Amino acid sequence: MIYHYLRSFSDRISKNANVTPIFKNKRAQKDGLQNLAGAIKLFDRILAEEYTQGMREDESHLETPGFCDFCGADIFHAAFVCSSKFGLWDRSLVPDSCCEIRLCPSCCSEGRSCLCGNLRLCTVFEYDELVEMRNNIWDWCMSKLETVDTFGEIARNLTTK
């Protein structure tokens, strides 16, 4: 939900850099920008947890994120997948006992795996695009308000370099 909120906001400001949400007064504007700052702060934590150093050419794309087959957590950007459906391997290399399973990074970091041991990292988004979207919104916020108390707690720009 945070991603869709920020994506929608990013699309609006990218169409017109001078667009300003309609606020009833200065207090409403400050509150609105602080809410946006809170969303950015939460999105930063999500990005940190989902960091995969971008999408590599050999990395498969996950069309529908779904959920972790072990813990049930929603998958946002990355998952470890063992499936013949994603074309992860040359067909001759697909194990006969392919598990058809998807695990979140947290479950994999705790040592969970599939029975055949052929999990591969799949991503949903181009990670650099997520960071760029976040940074564009942040730059827009900073250009609209001189100071917002919570903004000091948030990094000005994220980078994958």
C-alpha cells in the first residue's frame, strides 16, 4: 500500500513538477507533508530490507509477488523461488523434483530452503527505479517546505552505488 501511495504521488509530480496538493491552510500543508515524510521513512525501511543490488540481467522477473509459502508474509520486491514456471534454468537443468515454492528473504536468512535446494532470487521491480522514485518525492517535499521537524530524521537521498 505504501508503494502504491508513493507511486501515485510520484506520477502526479512527475507530470507537473509545480503541482502542489490542495491544502486548506498552512497547518494542513505541514501535516500533509509530514504524513508524506512518514511514508518515505517507512518506505526507506522496506527498501533496506528488500535490497538486492538492483535487478541483474540473469535474475528472473517475478510477475506476481504473492506471499511467502512458509511464513505467509507478503512479498514486495524480492523472493527466493524454486519453480519450473519462471524459466530460471535451461529446461534440461530443471530438477524433476522441483519444489514450486516461494520464500521471503527473511525466511531464507533464517536457513529455510526448498527440498531440492535450487532456490533462485527473483525480483519484481528494478531496485534503482524504486530508489529514484523515492528520491524524486523527497526532493519535491524539500522544495515545498522550508522545514519539517521529521525531515531531519530521513536521509536526503538513497543510492545503490
